[in-house]
Amino acid sequence: MTRRLTATLAALEALLVVGVGLSIPLALFTVLWAAQFGFQLDWIIFWRAAADTWLLGHGVTITFQLDPATALALGVTGVGDPFVVTLALLGFALLTALLGVRLGRRLRDEPHRILGELVAITGVLVLGGLVVLSAGHPAALPSRWQGALFPALVYGLGVAIGSIGATNPARVRLRQLIADASPLLTGIGGAALRAGLGTAATVVVAASLLTTTALVLGYGQVIALYESVQAGVLGGIALTLGQLALLPTVVLWAAAWLVGPGFALGAGSLVSPVTTSLGPLPAIPLLGALPAGESPFGYLTLLVPVAAAFAAGIAVRPRFAAALDRAYGEDLGPAARAGWSALVGLIAALVAALAMGFLAWVSAGSAGPGRLAVVGPDPLAVGLWMLVEAFLGITLGLLAAGVRVPRRLRPGR
């Protein structure tokens, strides 16, 4: 494609990304405006609600100020004061990132790839700024700089991931740097990075399976909460879509639960493998899948991240052992190999801890006034627990079978 055509299509792609994300809540709110309120209210109210929902899905902070009548009806201490909501509905961010991956893959082999990527990301930046300006209202005021920047950052991350290919100049330069570096350094660094990220990814996959199982087993309680809300057909659809947007966030909460620290659903509450202590909660049907009571065998779930780390250590063991053999051959004794294993296990554990801590930080925030200002896992606690579990599992995996490879896999054979 020519330079002009690439830029034009990239700009249209940015418009599509923002339009698709906004159309999901906007279509539902427009139906509510027509069916529930009979076109009597100003439609701009529902546009602002859709824009706030989309912005909140990308982690944008929104400051709410309830009117005195609503604050009195809710009956929460201090609810009449301004409060912020920062808990992200990560389903929208996931959609934006996936669309970015799609564009990055499509532009991989284009001669003007960088131009197309820059135009698309800049387009999302500008459109996000326009959305946040149109949604501003004293009752719900999103952060302007976050509203412009955060969707563009999420989209840019997706574009960067999608553009990674064999012919990507950045990847070619990175491969050249790795080829010029010390084989021992690249072997150990590559093994540690793969083991750490693999451990974190495996824990998140296990958390998604755990969330699915909990929803299936708690189906009755979820349905009971749906019935207690009495939201009607349209309200039930809106509630379901909102929970689908929240589902990736809940999966990250489940990952924190598997790691050990668990997560909070309000100040003073805790949902962990050993105990569940909850206060008053909003009537969200998804919360019906939460565990109840204490379990004396709860800490057995800690075997999941340890097992994931152990499997990751075994998976990278051939690369690690080959790097040691290239550097030292048969001159490296068992004690030295164990020391190298512990070092790589520590580096990999730091990678896993940083990854899980970041995911915990992304999934935590404020969901409302009062005690709801604390919702989600503690990133520091999740990172520290993951550090210990990953170090133990990865080091044991590297030490398994003496961290040696079969002779046929060794260099020179």
C-alpha cells in the first residue's frame, strides 16, 4: 500500500476501535432510553453513561458527586461527598488490545508499517480525548488526561504485540544483540524470562478455570441474586453485559486467590484460600460464586503456583543446561550447578512476581464510597507471595535430574 492509503486505513482503524468499544454500552443505554424511559430524558445523559463505562473499562479514574436525594437514599456514611471509582472493567481494555493486535499483524509486512501504527495510535489518543471531553459532567467527571492516554496505551500495547514477526526490524536487531552477547548470559536470561512469564501465565489460566468452575457450582446462588435484583429484561441484560466486562478483572482476583493473599471486596473484608470474611456487598449476581466460610485445606491451593513454577523450570531446563555446558563443559560440579540453578530461579521468580504484582495492581481499585474504596488484591502482597512460590518451584524444576540434558541434545553432537 502507498503511504497515503496506509495512513487513511490506519485512521479508519482507530475510528473503528473507539466506535466498537463505545457502541456496546451505548446501544444498550439507547434501548433503555427508548423502552424504559419513553424518550422523555435527554439522550446525552445516556451518551455520558456509555462514555464513562468505556473509559472506566480502560482504567480511567472517574469522580462522582451524588445529589443529596440519592445520597440519602443510599444511606452510606460520607456518600454525599465526592468519591472516585478506579476499578477497571477490563473487558473493554481486552477488546481494545485485541483490536490492536489485529492491526499490528496486518501491518507486519507493509512498507509503511511504522506510519500506520503511529497514525492509528494517535487516532485513538485524539478520539479518546474527544470522548472524555464530551462525557464531562459535575456528577461524573472522568480524568481528562487519563481518558485520552489510557485507551491509546492499551491499543499501542496490542499493536506492539501484533507487530512482532520474523521481519520486524526491532526483533531483527534484538536477535542480533542476543547473538553478539555471551552465550551463558543469553541462555540464563532467556531461561529465567521464559520461566517467570510462563509461571505467571499458567497461574492466570488456572484462575480462569477456577472462575468457570466457581460460576458453575454457584449457579443457584447467582440466579437467586438475579431474581432478588428484579431488574426486568433490559436491566438483566445490562447487568449481564456489565458483569462480562468485569469478568477479566474477576479472573485476576482468582489468580491472587490462588497465589495466597486473596482479595478484598471492601475495607476490612478478605477472600482467601483459608477464610472468607465479607461485609455488606452490592447485589451483583457474579458475587454469588464467592466461596463461603473457612476451609482447613485451603492452603493446598498454593500448590497450583508452585506446580506451575516447577513445570516452567522443567520446560526451560534444556536451554539452561545447554548454556552451562557451552560455558563450562564437564568442569562444572554439582554444587556449582545448584548455585546457578538457584540464581536463575531467583531471577525467574522476580519476573513472575513483577508480572503478577502488575496484574494485581491493574485489577484493584475503588468501586464506590465508604468501604467500597478498597476492592481487589494487594499488589505488594501478591508479588511477595509469588516471589517465594516461584523461586521454590522453578529452582526445584531446574535441579530435577541434575539439570542435565541427554548427550544427543548437547552442543557439537
